[in-house]
Amino acid sequence: MGKIGIFFGSDTGNTRRVAKSIHKKLGDDADAPVNVNKATVEDLLKYDALILGTPTLGDGELPGLTSGAGAESWEEFLPKLKDVDLSGKVVALFGLGDQEGYGHEFVDALIFIYDQVIECGATVVGSWPTDGYSFEASKAVVEGDFVGLVLDNDNQKDQTEERIDEWLEIVKPELLAD
């Protein structure tokens, strides 16, 4: 078993593809990514280090049935973490969004996962600068940076792999620290 668990929510498959890319780059340090609609809380608790990814749907929403996703996702999974102790867990987040079409709520879904894992006692690593993006507002900006890696495959797909590489250089040592 790898040291890092990768879990994602997805609707169109873009977040799944990014999770697979992250897994490939991490190699044996991470297990294959798992869609949260197929995961249990116990699956997450097996790991001391987690990478969690989500797109933003609808009006700045987590993917899930009420946001128009085709299947259950983070919207249904996140409440299961409400009373779970994540103390000692290190979590890195990534999110996908469309800064041109939804610049008024760019990657807002990330903040819901961030808030929940912080509330449960996890340490979140891997904040990401807002430089290089053009958006009006994002709830996922805390203290001037995004709470995790932000990707816009609709408008900046050519930057995705480079951003993943740079972010992994930042988070990998923190995720693999003993």
C-alpha cells in the first residue's frame, strides 16, 4: 500500500484524469485514486496523508446529486466526515474550475472540503498562489492564496501538467514526512 491516498469527486471525468496524473507522478508513494462515491470513511482513515480533489459545479457547489452531477460525490460523502477525528492526517487539496465562465465563484467547492478536514483536525498543506488566474471571486482563497492546487482545464489546459509538477514538489515532502 502506498503512503498517500488519493480521493476525488468528479462529474465529467476531468478531476479523475487529474487524480490519475497525480498518482502516476507519485508512483509507489501513492495508491490508485478512488472516486469518493465508491469510498468509505474507513478507506480514508487508512492513510496518514491524503490528496483530495474536486471540481466546482453549479453555483459554486460541490459535485453531488443536487448540483446536477450524474452520481453521488463529495456532497454526499463530506457529511460522513462530520464527527471523524483526522488529527495527525496531512491533507493536500486540488480543485478544478472555469475562471472565465464562473469567475464569480471560481473553485468555490474547494473551501467546503478544506473547512471540513480542518474542523476534523487535519493539517492542510499545499496552498497555491492566485497569480496567473483571472477571476472575480473565490471562497477558496484564504490569506491571499488558494487552499490547494487550482486547475482550469477549460481555459488553461496547457498549464495543467506544469502546475501539478510544481505543486507536487511542494506537497510531496510534507505528505511523506514521518
